[in-house]
Amino acid sequence: DVPIQTDYITLGQLLKQMDVIQSGGMAKWFLQEYTVIVNGEEEKRRGRKLYVGDQISIDGYGEFTVTN
């Protein structure tokens, strides 16, 4: 689970929070190199807003759920 304190978190922020990437600048590269699935659909936008209940699956890293 990925707890958030705000209404939403961007995909890039989530990747950084989960230590998948070291900096926000790596998000664009990471999304081009790895398959990231958000709620059953592939996502390539680092600015994609994720809300409580959203399901994220990252190849090689596992599955995550946004919680509050």
C-alpha cells in the first residue's frame, strides 16, 4: 500500500516515494523502459493523477494500492 495525505499523488511522485526511482527526473525514462499498469491500463504519463483505491502494477517491482 502507498499511503497519501493529499487528494492525489502523481505517478512520478509515487515511483519516487516507493524508491523505484531516485529522482523525479528519472520518471520519464523509467516509464519508457518499464511497463506500468494503472487500473488495468498501461500508463506512460508521469503526471497521471492517482487517487485512493487506484491499483498500480510495475514490472519487476510488484503491485501497489493508493490508500489514505
